[in-house]
Amino acid sequence: MKAQRGWVVALAAAAIVTLGLSGCSADAAPAEGGAKAATATSAKDLGGIDKLVEAAKAEGELNVIALPEDWSNYGKIIAGFEKKYDIKVNSASPDAASAEEIKAAKDLKGQNTAPDVFDLGTAVTLANTDQFAKYQVENWADIPDANKEKSGLWYNDYTGVMSIGFDSNKVPEPKKLSDLLGSDYSGKVAINGDPTQAGAAFAAVGMATIQNGGTLDDYSKGIEFFSELKKAGNFLPLDPTPATIASGETPVVFDWNYNNMAQESKVPGWKTVVLSGDALGSYYNQAINIDAPHPAAARLWQEWIYSDEAQNLYLQAGALPVRLAAMDKAGTVDKKALDAVGVDPQALTQATQEQTEKAAKLLGEKWAAAVQ
């Protein structure tokens, strides 16, 4: 499907990412400017964006977590921030899950190595709002109300569509979900993490739910599918990474379209398919660690993430940025990237906050036993 301009993005929040930090350092001791930045709910509280930049440069660095370079263009997004502001970005545990991000923040509280910012799946976001500092970026009005917590605790950044990546040299293209139960896929089907901790895996169960005749009100059908996959000997309990895909260890992977598409240019024969029927989308969420050791840089990172430049970088990787509709209307969207995405956000099915919380509870109770 060719991408259409004039999209209106008004999808509900969702998704997950993760990571863990290790090691120790001296306790963080923010300067006076940093202390003021720690309570700032907008750039205006610091005297405007120029003052925020000044305070962030004085801190000199930013700690991020769970941001793989090939995930929705984070390599270029991080490099762009460093180049524009001359602030060093320390990227820890890029392959971690969302729940691990929160754990790292709590374990490293008071240390200079603690994460400053988060990029989280929705279930983890909604369960940890007490870990976030309120902040509203300058482009706050461009983020639809359905895609942000009104006081600024969290805000959606990008979404994609759940897809199946596969090595066409090893397996046939799955045309429907039940195809994956066949002998062609024996020991070959993986999901990106644990759905009780990682957003992409959580969404994989949601996709299986709607493809297996269920609804997002009850993820039981998705859990049942993966239980059947396990009994058939086709479920592969190995977290896929670019390395496992390249080596052939994970020849079939449930993951976001932008992640699977990123492997097509690197792995001969790797292809991406979105099954017919309802397509599942899910936003990831930005938030600032309430205990951020670099509070000004953390806030400047959010200003960067919601700038036209960074939002277009998401789009260039196949992810749909939350400000897409506003940017398209203003004429600041990368039209070439928009036309190449091939996913219409209006066609995506998205879990509501209530559905997400209910599904998270169900997965916590049923997932481990289903895939044992």
C-alpha cells in the first residue's frame, strides 16, 4: 500500500523497550542550574530554550538506555543530538527491555550513571508514572491529546505495525498466523523479548490475539496461539537481535515493521510481511527520570525528540512519528520518507489504556505457564 499524505495520527498510547545499567560511580551532585532544571516543567521555567541549552551544555552529557542504534533510527537520532548540542550521549544496555529501564533507574538512583530519560512500552509506562518528571516540550500542542499524559509525565514518540520477519531462504512466507504452526517452522519462531517486560513482545501477543479471532479486550487468544506454537515445537525461546538474524539462529521473528525492515538490507533473503486483516500498532513513550543526574540535558533531549528533524529521522526508518499530522499540515514532513513507509496509521488497531492494563495483568498470570 502506498503511503498517503494528509494522515491524521490520533492513536492511543502504547509499547515497550528495555535495558539494565551496571557498575558504580560517585553520587550525582547537580549544580545550581541542574537543580533548577530538575523542577522545570517547560523550557520557559528556565528562561526559554536558549537557557535550557546553556544549562544542558554545562552538564555536558546525557544518559540513555535501551536504544539500539538500528531501532527506529536511534543511531542517527543520538548522533544528531550530539552534533547539534555538543553533548556526549552515554548509551547503556541497548537491547534491554522497558521493565529493565525502570529497574536501572531505581538501582542507580543518586549516581551519575543512572538513566536520564526513558523510551518505554505502554504497559510499563502506565505502571511507573511515579518515576517520571513532568515536562512539556515546545511542540506540545502538536501531540494529540490521546498521545500524552496531560501534565507531561509521558508522551508518545513513534509507532509502527507488528510484522513477521522471515528468512526466505529457509522458510516459506507465512500467509496467515496458523501457517506458523506447520512443520516448515519447527524451532524457528521467535518474539522480541518477554511480553511481561518488553513492549514489542507484548504487541506480538496482541497481534496474535486479533489474528486468532480474539479482540484486544482479552489477550487469551494470543496466549493460546503461542501455547500451541510451543506444543508444536515451533516456538523459539531466544530473544532475536540483528546478530541472531544474521547468523540464522532466529529465522522467523515477530517484531515492529521498522525493525524487520532494517534487516532487509543487511541479511540476504530477509523479508517482512504484515498479515492481512487488522494490523496492530503501538506507540512507545518518552519520559524523564524524576531522579535524572543530568536534568537539563534530559529536558533538552525531549525537545530534540519532538523537533521536526528527529521526528523525520523516525519516519526515515519506517516508524510513524507522533507529530506526523502536524508536520504534514505544516509542510515540514520528509515527503519521500512518508511515501516510502507504506503504512497508513489510520488503518492501525491500537489497544486503549484500559485494554493494555488488563492485558498486562493477564500476561503476568498466564504467559510463563503457556510457553513452558
